[in-house]
Amino acid sequence: MEPTDPIARYRRYLKRRNYSVCTVKNYMNILSNFSGWLQLPVEDVTTRETDAYMEHLLRRRRKPKTINCHLGCIHAFYDYLIEDERMPLINPVRKNYRLRLPRPLPKHLRDAQVVALFKEIDDTRDRAMFMLMLRCGLRVEEVARLTVDAIEYRSRQLYVFNGKGSKDRVVYLSEDALVALEAYMQKRKWFKDKRVFLVRKGPLRGKPISVRGIQKRIEYYAQKAGIEVSCHHLRHTMATQLLNADADLVTIQDLLGHSKITTTQCYCRVSNLKVQRDYYKAIKVVLQRTQPIRENHVELDEKEITLGRT
């Protein structure tokens, strides 16, 4: 059996399970690199080979997150061979065997930075794109795939179809996001494409703008404004601003499309304003309750001093 045969079958399996095109492509690239590095069939791999492969990736200075992604993909591949193809194997990737990852705080923009950035964005298309990220928390891929029929102007809603993890969700349009979107849609009304955001110039004029095309635009405006910002920073900013405005964590989770509340909780470490308000509000109650005790201690201390003198 050729070493690529199980990988080809796994590719068909992923497609049958309705994995996204991007996910299938990434998995195939990882398994192709792994099988190309191996000097034996994939069916004969043991923990010795997977450990050596991890060391190989470390020597190539791959990031811990990338290495964990490789190990996760390989682990899932062998699970498929064992469970679906009934191969008498032991998964060579140890369960929960991952590199420890740093836990950086999500980066977000301060209010003054948001104003400075959008001051530079005078193009109606770009303003609408980035306003949807800032006010609705859309990912860059979700903005690129947004279709005309997903917009409900009357109810001020957007339907995000097939988001990350193939999940659908509803998000809501703020007043300024609605104005920006309507201004852009008025200018693009002559185009028949279902996608909302289209290329304006060049041979691809009228075609859907790509993810990379959107990222290049934010890089352009970031340089003009002198601010370090990415598309994902705008999404983080939306989450942090909502949390600072006392929005419920579960509400933010739903708007962002997070599967687990723990993913959303990372913003609690960033949202200093809310923590600060909660602290002073709570400590005020604590001080009110403990004030008589403190005064009693002062009185006792004065009595002890007086008794000591006598």
C-alpha cells in the first residue's frame, strides 16, 4: 500500500463530513509534509517517529501553535485509520501531548485610536467593511463571504452563514454601522454579484474581494494613521468595548460565535475599566460593613494606651 493512499482516503472522508475547503487544504498540506518527511509507510509510524517529527519542526523554528496544529491533525488522521478503517494501530500521537502555549492578552484599540483610524478611512466600501468588524465582531473571512441576502435593514440584523466551525449566527447593526453599510450599498447597486464587498479597480473589478485584499486595506490605513492594527484587533475591540459597557459575557460569546465561554473570558483580563468599576463598587460595600469594626479597633487602641499609662 502506498503511503499516500490512506491520506487520499482521509481527504475524501473530510469532504464527506462537510469540512470547509480551507480546513481540508490545511490538513492535506500537513499530512503531505509529514508523509514526505517519513521514511516508512504511515501505517508503521510509532511515537518515536511523531516525537522525532516534533523535534524536526522545533529545529525549523516553527511556532508552538503551528506544531500543536500539526500534532492535532496527525492525531485526527490516525483516529480515522483506527476507527473508520479498522486498522489494528495504536495512535502514535500521545493524547493531550502538546507544547505549552503563551497566553497573550487580546489586543484591542483604545477609543482615541479607533477615532484616528476611521478618520483616515474615507472610502465607503472600506469604511463599511471595517465598521462591520468593529461593531458586529465579524471575522475577516465572514466579511469577505457576506452576501446581499444576509442583510436585514429593517430589523438591523446580519446573518452570518457558515462561520468558523460551520456555525451560523445573527449579529446586529449599530447606527453608525448601518449608515456606513447603506452608503456603500447605494454605490454598488449596479453590480449583480451576491457578495457584498467587491473589487473596485483593475481586471477583477466587480469580483468579490479576497481575505488578503481586505487585510491589505487595513494595513494601508494602519500605516496612514500610525497605529498597529489588524482586522482581528477590530473584533477584539468590539468585545472589549461591550464588556466595559457591562454587556453580559454570554451575550458577547453569542455575538462573536465562540463555542466555549472560556474563549470569551480572555477579554475579562483585558477589560480593565469593568474590573476597576466592579472593584470600587464592591470595596465601597466592604468598607461600609467594616467601618464600625475599624472604629472599634481605634477606640480599643485608645483605651489600651490609657490603661497602659495608668
